[in-house]
Amino acid sequence: MDLSMMAMLAGGIVAGALAAGAAAWWLWGRRLAASLERVAKLEQNRQVSDQFASQARRQIGQLQAEMAELRQQAARSRSSRSKTAPVHAEQDDLLLREVQRPSPAEPFPATQILPRSRP
């Protein structure tokens, strides 16, 4: 091997390394860009879900305040009713009482274990 062959071999190795580096740069660059895009979307979705959660917390607080107000009104109306006229147990909270529904028929009859008959 003479010097020119060695130079060509070294040049080929350097060119191959540069080509491999460029291919790796392109491939990993695409993957990195795609992963960065996914991270950005996830961050945006996290922010939106945080906004929804804070809005839900505000709504829950408002509903709890309304429920407290309604409970106070109901307590006041009960106390005023109890002062004016006696309330029968059957008339108290008719709307909140559960409706007695007939129980559905049992789908399978009660079973018994029969003794084995031995021959």
C-alpha cells in the first residue's frame, strides 16, 4: 500500500463518518422535534385541565354556599311552622321520602342440597 491508497482510505473513513453523523443528526433531530411537540401538547393539555379543575372547584364552592343558604331557609321555615301549627310525621318532607317500590320476584328459587342416593 502506498501513500495515496492510505489517503483514500482515510478520506473514505472520514467521509463515511460524516455521512453517518449527518444521517444520525437528521434522524435524531426528527425524533427530538416530535418529542418536543408532544411535550408542548401535553403541557397545554395540563394547563387546560388545571383551568377546568379550578373552575370546578369554584362551582363546587358556589353550590356548597347555595346549599348552606337553602338549609338555613329550610330550618327557618321548619321553626316557623313548628311555632304556628304542629306538624304530623307523615307530612314532613314528603318530597324527600323514598317511594316504596315492590321488590322484584326472585329470579331463582331457593335451592336445597339433596342427599345422594346410594345404590
